[in-house]
Amino acid sequence: MEERNYSVYIHEFPDGKYYVGLTKQSLEARWQNGDGYKSQPVYDAILNFGWNSINHYSIDDLTREEAQELEKELIKKYNSVDNGYNISEGGGCGGSPWIEYKYNGKIYNPEELARLSPISEMTGHDITNRVNYHGWSIEDALNTPLIHKNQTVNYNGIEYTYKELADMSSVDDLLPSDINFRLKRGWDIERALTQPKNVKLQPFGIGEKIYEYDGEMLNSYELWQRRKCKELKQSVIVGRINQHGWSVEDAITIPPKKYGLLYEYQGKLYNTKELAQIYPQNHLENHDITDRLRAGWSVEDAVEKPKVSQKKYLYNGKEMSLQQIHKLMPSPKVGYTTFWKRVKNGMGFEEASKK
């Protein structure tokens, strides 16, 4: 059975533009609060607006093929190449053309590097995956043979493929290529199957013990070993404590943040903002949809039932809702949420609508 370990996600920016992507990593590991995009063009927009000003949505537990098709569908739906932050039509898992590597004094993108490899079937995706996600040197990435499905390794007297070994491992997100790389570096099979990714295996007592927990002083790896939520990465725990001032107990206990989802309505996928806009006469905001769904409402009821009442404002001699007034404002204008906040803070309608 094909693994369902891909996610497709959407970043909705305050300027009304979108970025759509797919990943096999956890969303926290991929996004890194925006730092996961430092090598991509969209990072400028993230810096401009700030990560916390961007809405995030995802649909999870997809096969690779499903994720590729959905990514293409959503990029087309949001027109995020021509009027957004995607640079391609999506659907691929290949090398990223904006990533550059320095090799032998020259600059190459992943596809160009792949053409330098003596391995004929090497792709840009293989290069990016090996160097960016698994920490290989460029030399190893270019020259280490790719794993073939029929290649096996003897473990406890039985022949296993690398995929079978990866399935046996207790390490989160361990790939067949990771095991292949580890064994080629001289690791024994037990260590290759059990050592966490991106964590230096250090014996107890080695490393700076700067975290106090349960009456002991621990280093970051020892603290990670005591986590109460298996989805937590060591880097996440350290960031929570060092950068955000969390208590040690909270840092190793609270699960990673869950991000917004897409919801199916009448056979199509929508985020909460889009659901709120289906029936403008209901005067719903995206937070109304979210609150209703959290309260156990069906998607149909959350979308179709109007608000009980809405405050009216006098504009040009008529009583109107704030949404109606916002639609009458000349362009260019700010989004409705910004407009609403400004009016609530005492600004006039025209002034509140200006960008």
C-alpha cells in the first residue's frame, strides 16, 4: 500500500496573494515559522508581512500522486503563479531552480549539478533531497549510487530491502535513502535504524547541561529523550525554551501546533475565508466559520446560516453593514479585516480604506 505521508499547504498573504506547496516533512519542520523559505523567492513576502500575519492551511495524509495533483489544482485555482508567490505550476518533486550550490568554484542549480553526476539516472530532486534534507556533501550526493528497489541488506540473517528496513525503524521520517547513506558511512545496522535524524548521538554526560528538569541538569539531547510527545523535534524543544521562554515542562509536553485545514463543501475544497464569502448576504467572517466548526456545526450549517444580527452604519444617508461600505470604497483599498479594525478604532470610512 502506498504511504499517505504527504501534505499540501497554502499560505494566504495579507495582500490577497497565495503560495501553495507540498511536503513530506511535518509542517513545523518545513515551515520553521517562515525560516524554511530562506532560499526561495517567497521569503521576501514573508519578511514583508511577518509570519504571524499570514494564514496557513493544509490537507494531510495524502499519497505522493494525490499531493502532486492537488498542488497543481490549488495553484491554478488561486492563480498563484501569475498573481501570487509560486514560480511554477506545481505537481513536481524535482529540484528547485532558485536553490544554488557552489561546486568546484562555480554556481549550479540542482538540475545542473545532476547532469555532472556519473550516475545517469540522477535528478535535481535527488541532489536537493540529499544535500538539503539529509546533510550530504555535494561530492557524496553526486557520486553515491541511487537505491534500486531490488537491493537488499542482510539483517539478523534475513535479507531486507531499504524500504523494509525503514518501515521497521522507530525513527520518525527515516527514509530508505537515509539508511543507505548511513550504512555507506560505516554505521552498523542497529545504529542506522535507531538514531534520530539530525541529532548527534552523544552518551549521557557529554554536551553542555544547561536545562534543569526533574531535579537533574540535562543537555538538549537528553531533554529530547524525555519528551512526552513523540512528534516533537529536538530543535523545536530548544527553540521553545531559548527563543520563546517556555518552561521546560511545557516545551517537552505540548504537541506541535496544528494549522488550519481545507473543508469540503459541495464537492470543492475551501479554507474558512473562502467559505465565509460564498454567501455574502450572511455577513460571515472567517472566524465565524472557524468558531462554528469548532462548536461542532456541519460545514453546511456553518456556511449557510446567517448571523443573527449585524451592526449598521450610516453612510451616504443609508444604513449599511461595514462589509457593504467596504465594497463601496474606491480601489486600491485595504482588506476588510484591516478596514474593520480601523473603523473600530475611530477612523472614518474613506481614511480607513486607504492602503
